[in-house]
Amino acid sequence: MKKIITFGEIMLRLAPEGYYRFVQADSYGATYGGGEANVAVSLAGFGLDAAFVTKLPKHEIGQAAVNRLREFGVDTSLIARGGDRVGIYFLEKGASQRPSKVIYDRAHSAIAEASAADFNWNAIFENAEWFHFTGITPALSDAVAAICLEACKAAKAKGLTVSCDLNYRKNLWSREKAGEVMGRLMEYVDVCIANEEDAADVFGIRAGNSDVTTGKISHEGYKEVAAALIKRFSFKQVAITLRESISANDNNWAAMLCDGKDYFFSKKYPVHIVDRVGGGDSFGAGLIYGNLQGLPPQERLEFAVAASCLKHTIEGDFNLVSADEVKKLAGGDGSGRVQR
């Protein structure tokens, strides 16, 4: 079985207990997470050979991040070691009409200050068949954006499939800078993953008759978005998650997949949210799994949406579910009854 390689930043996540606000908290729970690390954990949980590439300090906090990935079956042998700090993000969970809030403390992290010399992509991609990154990673610094471009070029030279989740983060860079940098990277991408806002924020491609604030979703509008992305970048597949936000606790969750010819829409799940961080990453991992398993487009999409639905019920960034659990939900068993 060939490897899936993911590349990005893993961060220390600090969150108050339950639904406490930052100003109320006198203690914080510590876990780890980050877009591409979350994807690697999901894929390892599905039984695939997944490796995560990053740069982490040699000190104990960096080692704790490595240990957590190993705990869930991720190959950490390709992680570069060095630098001074692990990025941190603080998470305040929202409730009802109060949204969740994230505060980043990730400047000067080891990966943000990495250099091209830290990564030998020809060696990293040996015996690999898939490479995944997100728009968060090139936003970390100009140097990391250049490393991403080098990785994409090496992946395509070795015949890997390349996927990217656009994942625009306004706290990391401007829309103009994102569009410029991501536009260069998209030349090498086969599978593009986005949510309702990413295509608009990064490339100015908007869905007609949709409003993410009110939860209004137009299927025809997102068909137009997928078609525009494929026309501009020649993607083989475009997947768009469709979140109808009723409140911070309750969403309707679905997605669309375009394979360049046809459009597929998943079933819609009403989700009562335990933790929504990592929801998009779990969708991306499910889509990668479906592709690698040779599932037809509709089944591929249903697996990805079911995987992400389950992630919303799990504390922390990581989606700690098996492929069998996902298949059961995708197959129609969403009762939540006790399994004995």
C-alpha cells in the first residue's frame, strides 16, 4: 500500500472547559491539531498509510505533538526537527447564537520559519501516491509558500495525485495575496476542496442565490462555482461542503462533488455539534479515502460527508472514527442507538 503525504502545521490547541468564555477560564485543556495533521489522522484511522510532514522543535512540546500523531497511527518519520516554538491556537466554543472564536499565537513557529533545505521532496514522495495540503500552509510565510510550490512540482513529477483544501484564513493573509499565491499552486492540483466561502474569498467566484450567514444554499449556484473553478484551473474534481448554520450548536451538513462532467449532491445531515473544528478536514480525508478505494463518485461523496458528520460529534481536532463506522452512517444507520 502506497502512502498519502500531508504537509502543514500542527498546533497546540488550548481551550477553556466546556462553553466557558476566555475571560471566565482559569484552566485550559491542551490537545493538538491542524488541517493537514487532521487529514493524516483520519486516513490512518481508516486503515491507510498516512504520513504527516512538518517541522517541529526538538523540545518536549514538539515531541508531544509527534507522540500524539504516532498514537493514532500516523507516520512521523518524515518530520523535520528544529526551530524554537510550536504554534498555538486558543478556542472558545460557541453556543446557540454566540459563535465560536479562535485566537492564533503562531508567529515564528518552527514550520513558519522553515527553509527549503528542511525537506527533500523526492525522498518524501518515494512510494507515495497522494499529496495533500491546504491554503493555510502557504499563508504561514513566503518561504513556506515557496516550499509548497516546490512540493507540488515534485509530487506531479512523480505522478502523485495532488489535493488541496482552499481553507482561506483572513487572520493569516489578505484575499489579494491568497488569490495570487494559491493561483500559482492550483496549476498542480487535481482535486480541489472548498466550503461555501473559500472560492469567493480566494478567487472571487461566488455562488448565486446563496447566503452563508442565513444558511441559504443554492445547488445551482454551487454548480456554477465548481464549473468556474474547473474552467479556470482544469481540476479533475471539485468538492464543496454545504453548511446550513442554524446556530453554533446545530447545522445541516451536506456537500457537492463535480467530476468534470456530472454533479453529485449528498444526503443532508442535521448535526448537533460537539466540536466543529476539523469538520472540513475530515471531509477531505473521506474524499481522499473514497478516491483511493475506487468508489463511484456518489459513494465517494457520501462517505466523505458521513465521515465529516461524525467528526462534529467528537471533541478535539481529530476525527477518531473507523471506515466501518462511516460506512454504517453513509448506508443509512444514523439512529445513534447503543452498539452492543
